[in-house]
Amino acid sequence: MVHRPSDSRLLNSLLSNEKDYYKQLLVLLDTYSQQSLSTFAAYASASPTPVARAVIAVAGSFAGADDALRRYAASVEAWQAELRALKDLEEDVGNVLRDREILVTRLIKLSKNQKPTRDSFIGTFGSSIGDLSQTSLNSFSSPGPSPSKLGAAQAELQACEAHLALKEKELDQLRASAVRRGLEARCKAMVECGWNWGEMGKEGLRALEGIENIASRATDG
């Protein structure tokens, strides 16, 4: 099985930028939006009653739009959680890959110290596939590392390969499910946010109809 080392730089870049995006959404909602709504209230307090009512009503629509955007921001935060879980598993796979490289290097060094004989090759290639590894371990003559050391190194590598295969399968599954769950929730929140913004916009327009009527009467007079 060919193992492709996972390059986590793209995932790290995505996660970093999503964090910045989420932070800026919170700054917008918790700071600038609140300041804007406060100034609406202050302006309305010094305006004629009909205008004040319209301004306050529209400001309420803006606040409702902000609430919808806040729910979208929550979906961005949930998406980040999916990415963090994916990043953690990618790091686990990377650690297993590094362990595998160490074990491969160790096995190569042990194998180089073996001194095979003619009989060892005949015995090795005359064996069944199932007995191949054990035969190869016992067929080399001394001097060199003991068969037990070489056998232990092979067993460790085989165990690492099996563990790595499981981790890579788990990573593939998590990558697919994380992208689906995270982005699906975000898209649904976006749909809901858009619908709410449309409703808040209609509500604000209805509130402004009173001012339009006042302006028309003033022009006619």
C-alpha cells in the first residue's frame, strides 16, 4: 500500500482564515452593529414622532437581521469545530507515518547486516507465501543481528502498517463527513439568514410607508 504523507498546510490555512472570518463577524455584530443601533435610538429621540417611530421600527428590523447573521456566525463556528477535529486526526496520521519511517529505516539497517547463503535463498523462495517472512528470518547465517531482532522489527513494521491503514481510512471517512456536516449546516444557516433578512427588509419598508404619507401630505399642502 502506498502511503501519501498528509500535507496539513492547506487545512491549517483554511482553519486560520475561517477563525479570522468568524472573529470579524463577532466584531461586526458585538461592536459596530450595537453602536449603530444605539445611534439610531439617539437620533430618533430628537426627531418628530412619526419619523421617530419609523426610525425605531427600522432599527428593530436591522436588529432582527443581525440576529439572523449571528445564527449564521454560529454555523461558521461549528464548521471550525469540524475542521479542528479533522486537523487533529491528520496530525495523528502524520505521527504514525513518522513512526513508520523510523521502523522502515531500522529494518533496512538490520537487513543490511545479514549475510545470506545459497541455501538461505533456496529456502526463502521455496517457501509458501504465508511462511515467507518467518523463513526469511531464520535462513540467514551469522554474524549479524539475531533472527529475533529482525523478526521483532518486521512485526513492529507490520503492526504499524495495519494501524496506519486504519487511521488513513478513518481520516478519509472523517474528511468526507466533516465537510458534509459542516458546510451543510452553514448553507442551511445561510438560507435561513437570507429568508430572515428578506422578512426584516419588508418589515422596515412597511414602517417607512408612514413617513412617505407624511411627505406626500406636506407636498400637497
